[in-house]
Amino acid sequence: MNKEDVITLLKTISYPGFSRDIVSFGMVDQLEVAEDRVRIWLKISTPQEEKRKTVVQSVKNALEKTQAFQDIQVLVSDQPPTQAAVVTEAPKEINGNVKHIIAVASGKGGVGKSTLAANLAATLKTRGHAVGLLDLDIYGPSLPIILGFIGQPEVTSSQKIIPMERYGMKVMSFGFLSGNETPVVWRGPLVARMTEQFFRDVEWGDLDYLILDLPPGTGDVQLTLSQKVPLTGAIIVTTPQDIALADVKKGADMFRKVNTPVLGVVENMSGYYVRGQLKKSDGSPVSDLELTIEGSSDVRLDEDGSLSFTVDLFKRGGGTRESERLGVPLLGVLPLAPEIMVATDAGEPLVLRDPESSITKIYNVIADKLEASLS
């Protein structure tokens, strides 16, 4: 038996009281296989000695039944598991030739992952890349609304799903299969199985980028991705305030634990940009005032009376702090802006609807930094 054979065997051993195996729990820390000798290091943090003994004995029994080893050693430490799965040489499944698979993720919901994923994918498409966009939020798929279309994908004679096409991109979402009006009440195993199917049974073909819009949290979808899909890396999305960062840190650290590179951080909803013009009663512009607007920054009053400032609704700098903590680039800082809402509700990514927008320029900077990091 080689190392991969042993890992496959360990995946059949469940932790006492759970249906989940000790490999996916991250309890197998190290593994050495040499001829007829095997040595395994386990990390089991439970204070219940009986459970530790049960796991150790189950591992020994499983290995002894193979009759492949004369020397079997199972060592245990009380440190918590450091990763969700052992790094293996097992093949990772995807139906197609995809150069880069990028996950847009966060441990927090409502931070704008779907909008970022759609606009980033569209930006890459405008640069001549072959792009796919996959919505993996089984419980709340957003891409059918953001991209302004719904439909049923076709199926080939070999029962493979043909992704829908929108704005020159290949697009797949659970919303195409279930309809956006239908609530999904599924347990974890069904979600994991559907996640696998989106890669194994969808004809993605040749792509330069496949952008994944992930659900919030650190659950079944994220674990399935780390085990089944060759992720290039993850982009972490956060809003500036501390309550969002608390969850985002967990999501970012999860990718580190499953050995998926974090490519960078995007700070979203960073201030609300306000524009207007000050005029006197006779209609002439006001240009000689000293303005201080409480709770705002970047206040600017031009000679023609044009006034602009940013209201920091959720503070600022959360993305910067998280990127510094992770030691990765801050890819971009996106404001709250009415034009994003209008474009999203219209079903057209802002970068396509208004290529000259100041926010479109920010998306281009994000794409620049992403491509530079991958090159």
C-alpha cells in the first residue's frame, strides 16, 4: 500500500458519534509509509480519553486487516486539527480544461461577493479571456438576477449539463435548475453532492478563468471544493466594520488550513460617495466656503461649486487590516454607489453597462492585480 491507499482507508473511519471521517475532520496530521512500515500522527483535541483510544484502535484494526504492514505506529497529540483534510495526490475532478479557478469568498453574508464575482468575470472577459462563472450558493443563488436571465440548461446525450451563456461568459447556477422562487431545504450531504456535480457533470470546455461565487461560511461547499477541485486561490471580500471582519477572518483562515492560497482582499461598501453642486439664490456657484461634514472624508468643493464627499457608513480600513494580517495584497476598495445597485437590478454588470465609470476603473485595478499575482 502507498500513501494514497492508506489515506483512502482512513477515510472509512468515522470519529466516534459522527458520520464524518477522521481525514475530513483534519485529525490526520502526518503520514509516513515505507515498505512494510506505516506511521501516523493524529491530532485529537477531545478531553475524552475513551474516544481517543477508540480512534487509535480503529486505525490500527483497519491497517492490520490489510496485512500490508508489519510495523504499525499510531501517535496522538492533543493539539487541535490544523487543516480540514490531509494533502494528498488524489485527482481533483473538473469536466473541462480550466487554467485558473478563483473562489470569491467570505465567512460573512451580505458583503457583495456575487456582485464582485460577476463584475470581475465580466472584466476578465473584456480583456479577451475565456471566462466561466459558477454560482455555488445553493440556498440563495444570486447570479440569475445579477446577470438578468433565467432558463433551463440543456443536457447532452451523455447526461452532461451545458452551461448557459451570458455576455460571452459560460454561466451556471443552481437557480437555473430550481428557479429563484423555490426555497431549498437540504442537508449537508446533498449540498456537497450538488457542488461536485457542478464540476464533474457540467461541460465547461476550455477556459482561462472559472470564477466561483461561494456561499457564506466555512461549511460543506468550501470543504468539497478543497477536496475535489484544483483551486488556484481565493479572493476574500469584506466590509470595513469589525463585526464583518470577525467572520471574514474565519473564512480566510479556513482557506489557509486547506492549503488554498489567498490571492488578496477586497474591501467592499467602503463609504458612500456623494456628489452635488452648491449654488447661491441667484444661481451662481458657491466656491469659497470651508466645509466640514461630520462623519465624512475626502470633502472637495471646486470653483464651479461642484461638491463631493464620502460618508464612511461602515468605517474604513477593514480590508487593509485583513490583508496585512494575511500578508496578501489589498486588491481594491469599492464604495457604496447607486450605479452599482441600478446595474445589478437591471441584470447587467456595471463594468459592461458603464465602461468609463470610476467604479469600473476600480474593477480593472482588481483584475490587474489578480492577473499580476497569477503570472
